[in-house]
Amino acid sequence: MGSRVRELAGATPATRDRYVDLLRVASLAAVVLGHWLMAAVTPDGVGNLLAVVPALQPLTWLLQVMPVFFFVGGFSHALSYRSLLRKRPGGSDDSVYSAFLRARLQRLLRPTTVFVLVWGAAALLVQLLGGGGGLTGVTLRMVTQPLWFIGIYLAMVAFTPPLLRLHERYGWGAFAALAGAAAAVDVLRFAAGVPYVEFLNFAFVWLAVHQLGFLRADGRVRRPALLAGAGLAAACALVAFGPYPLSMVGMPGEKVSNMAPPTLALLAHGLWLVGAVELLRAPAARLLERPRVWRTVVAANGVAMTAFLWHLTAMFGVYGALLALDVPLPAPASAAWWAQVPVRIACAAALTAALVAAFRTFERPAAPKAPGHPAASGGGPLAALGATLCLLGVLGLSMVGFNDLLDGRTALLIAIPVSAPAAVAMTLGGWLLVERAGRGRGAR
């Protein structure tokens, strides 16, 4: 692996924006570290450190960095789609779209599918043997929760072509329209009490952040200090005077969450984060010119999604080992608990590294198809259907988990009850459709 990383790092073109690769890795690493730190596991269950110590909730304004990842996604998707258009100047919209979906989703869905299948088989075995209680049941329920991020990212990939066309025509106006729609949703939600309207902000808020990535790709984020200041001021005002909570992550038992569904306050938070990371662009770029630093970023990018998928597995594995060895779990936020934090995080990192070593091969993109066999015309609708099924399956699985797999447990997904087997079937079926549409017809 070391020689491959050196080869990739050495072949990096001078035109590549290395800072974007750093942001991708750093944002996922921050999420992983935040999950490990916030989990307050006791023999009685799993809580949230931020609920135990509310004074720590302002830390979420630094650790809630998912907007940065989606911002980077917009940048990458714009470059990828435009590159494909240049390579296929005579291709139909359908064929370009299906090829784009397959290319962008490979490194996302291949490791995700393996994760789902491994955990599904493990959950089935555990429950056939009569297990599933205690920490095992909690693990089966919670280990799939980070998949919501995969689902949102799938939607961003699927909507890239039409939203990129809107960006190319209206620029900042397209972002303003999405932000205005997010604000209107919150007005209808909080002022008018319209039921279920808040779920529209899963699209409007995250796609608005994604649109900032398009603007970055065209060099139109020219005043990052103004963007950061305006976003921070808006977020502070909305939290201070509006119905929005302080925490930028979901809290157990709260009536309103900034995350699920996302709110206008979270969008303002995303604005200030994007502005802040853009202010650090120049010094970071100089740092990334160092060969050793760049090789580290390249290596981390090659396994980042695998590490993200398995980090909760590692965390619960560490807690399970502590309980099996009768190591006492101190009360969350106590002095003994804080003293144990570095050891737990180090063990979780080591176990995550072992899981990455076992599953990293699935994150490598498949070999490109031979030239001269373009995707079949009409593959666009098939690819869109596949992406939609993947989106619904992954989101459904993030909500229902694998606990009570044999008891028919369901969760509501857009007012429709979804079970774990149904969610897995949608994910696998959707991925097969995307693959078929992207490959097109082979030559005889």
C-alpha cells in the first residue's frame, strides 16, 4: 500500500486542488472523533455526553463539520461532471448522466454494500442464536445511524446535473433560491405549524451547501471573511432569538433538532464553516506542498469512507471488550471517565485501522470499462431509479437498524414503514440498476 500511495502522490498533477482532498479527510475525521467522544456508554445503555454536560454544546459549532464535506462534494461533482461532458462531446444526456452516477457512486456504494451485508449477516446470526439484548442490541440498532450521511450524499450526486445548470445560469442566485426555500420551510414549520413540511429541508439545506461547492469550483467564493462573518452572525441570531437549539447536532429528547431535519440555523452554521475553511486555504496549500504531508492525505483519502462506515463498530467493540473484561465504566463526565477517554479513543482507532485493513479493498474503484462501449441511450432514467432506491434504502436502514431483525421492526421513512430487509433489498437493487445503466451495452 505504501508504494501505491507514493506512486499516486507522485503522479498528482500540478493543477489539482490538494486542499479539497485535505478538507474531505479532515471533515470525516472530525465526525469520527466527535462520535467517539460524545458516546456516553454505561452498562444500562448509551447516552450523549452533550446531554450530560450541556455546557459542552458550543463545541458542536466546531465539530459539526458535515457541511464542509458536502461543500467539498459540490466542488468535486462539478469538476467530475464537466470532465465527463468534455470526454463525451457526442454522448446523449442519458448516457452521460448514467456514466456520471456510476463513476461517482462506485467508491461510495461498494464499501457501503459490503458494510450492510456483513452487519446484516451478523445480526441474523445473533438473533437466530437468541441474542440481541444489552449492548449487543444497542449496537445493532445504532451502528447503521451514520448511513444517513450516505443517503444525503446520494441525493447530491443525483441532483448534480440539473443544479449545475442552474448554477451556470444564475450563480449565487441559485444558492439564494435554495436558502430562501429553506427559510420558507422553517417559517411554515414554526410560525404556521404546517405538519411534515420540515422534511423538505433535508433537500433545501444540504443542497444549498452543495451549491456553495459549485461556486468554489468556479472561483466565485471571493470574500470568505464576509461569508464566515455573515454566517456566524446569522447562526448566533437564529439561536438567540429563534426557536433553534444551541447544539448543531441532535440531542436526545429535544423537541427541535438542528440536524434532523436540518434547519436554517444549520445552513447559517454551514456558511460560517465554509468561509472559515476558505480563509485557511493559502497556508494549508503551502503545507500540502510537502511530500510527506501530501502522501498522508492521499493515503487517508483512499480509506476514508471505509473508516467512516466502521468507526462505530470499533467503538462498540471497545466498550464490549471492557464489559467482557469486567472493567468498570465510570459515570459519564466524571473525572474517571475523562481519564479513560484517551485509552478508549486509542483502542477504537486501532480497531478501526484493523477493520480498514480488512475491508479497504472495496473502496478502490472498479476497473474502467473498455473504450468504445458507451452507456446505452435511455440509461439515465434507469440510473435515476437506481439512485432513488439506494437513497431510500440507505436512509431507511439508518433509521431502523438491524435490531429485532426477525421481529419485523420498522421505522417511518417519509410516512412509509420500512423494515431492515426491505431497506437492504432497496439498496442492493438500486446499486445493481446504477451499475447496469452505467455500463451500458457491451460489444458483441
